[in-house]
Amino acid sequence: MGELIVWAYDWVPEGPRGFVRDLRLRWACEEAGLDYDVRTIPFDGRETNHLARQPFGQIPFLNDGDLEIFESGAGLLHLARKSERLMPRDPAGEAETLQWTIAALNSVEMVTVPWWFLRMGGDTDNKLNGWVGQRLGHLERVLGEREWLAAGRFTVADLLMADVLRVPDVRAYGDRPATEAYVARITDRPAFRKAQSDQIRLFEAADGKRTEAN
Ligand SMILES: N[C@@H](CCC(=O)N[C@@H](CS)C(=O)NCC(=O)O)C(=O)O
């Protein structure tokens, strides 16, 4: 293992800025105090220009020296194994962190992503409303009873769950005060704010280059 490199797009339109998933890996590195570099692949041609590194043509992916990892969740868990700040080392704390990390991906984001995708296309009264409401309702109950998802302190599970929940459509859906307080608290962390502003700055700098090129 060696140099950590987070791979991102070199540019995206304004809408997704601050939400593109390389932010998850940047944020985790910031929380853990791990040195990392960000490198980019061209947004134009993204469907096919990096299939050797990410078989679905997506970002992010991560290098750790010679190790290459795609999927933001896999990248986060890899980083969590490098730093106790992201995941406790005791078996119970680690198991709780793992289960909530997978829950963020496979029980919450698995429903919220297709849901907001339908809404983006104007289908606000879509068939996933009930399913999303149910998942978020269960989470509201959990978050009403505890400050952190796992191990009684901040872990990579909170990073990922907050990132899934902070999507504006999700955040605005229903009245869920405990969830809103959780998202606000976690996205107020300096590591999040730095990762987000670094991402936005990269895309803003790329705006200038694209204008010059056209
Ligand atoms: N499950 C993947 C999803 C990655 C993903 O959706 N990435 C978006 C950017 S946030 C992307 O590359 N979209 C372009 C596409 O899907 O073609 C992960 O978590 O890494």
C-alpha cells in the first residue's frame, strides 16, 4: 500500500456539484487525517473512457499504491481499515459499523436513488414514495434514540448514511426532525466542509478551462 489517490471527474454540470461521490472518499481521508491526492478522468466520454478501472463507467475509484478499488462503499471500508477514527477495532464496534455502512447502501440508497431519479424526471407521485417513506420512517425512529449509528461515536457508517440522506429531495421529504438534526450535525463537520468545497473548487476551475477550449 502506498499513495492514496481518489479518482473523480474533471468536470460536472452545476447540479451535482458538492454531491458527486468522490466526495465520500475525500471526506473519509479528511476525517482520518490520511494524505491523498485527487486525480481526474474526463467527464466527456465517461461511459467508456475508464471501463478498465470502473466496469460501470462511474466514479469514484481509489488507488492505494498498487491496489485499485472501485465502488464508493468498498473504498470507504478500505479507508476505514486504515484508520480507527472511521471504524473501531473492537469486534462489536466493527460489526455495528459494517452493518450500518451496508444498510446505508443497500437498504436506504438502494431505494432513494431510483426514487429521486423518477422525481427528477417529473414523476413526483411515483410508486416508490411509500417505500422511501417507510425506510426513512424507520431511520427516524433509530436516530431519535441515538446520536450515532454505530459504536456510540462517529464512524464511516455515519459518513455514508449522512451522505445518502443529505440529497435535497430526500432531506425535504416528510417531517423527520431527528434525521434532519443528524444530517445537519454530520455535514457541519470540518472534514465534510473541506471535502465539499475542494470538490466544488475543482469543478469551478474546470469551467474556465472548458470555456477557453470552446
Ligand atoms: N455504486 C457506485 C455508484 C457510483 C455513481 O453513481 N457515480 C456517479 C457519480 S456520483 C457516476 O459516475 N455517474 C455516471 C454514470 O453512472 O454513468 C458507487 O457508490 O461508487
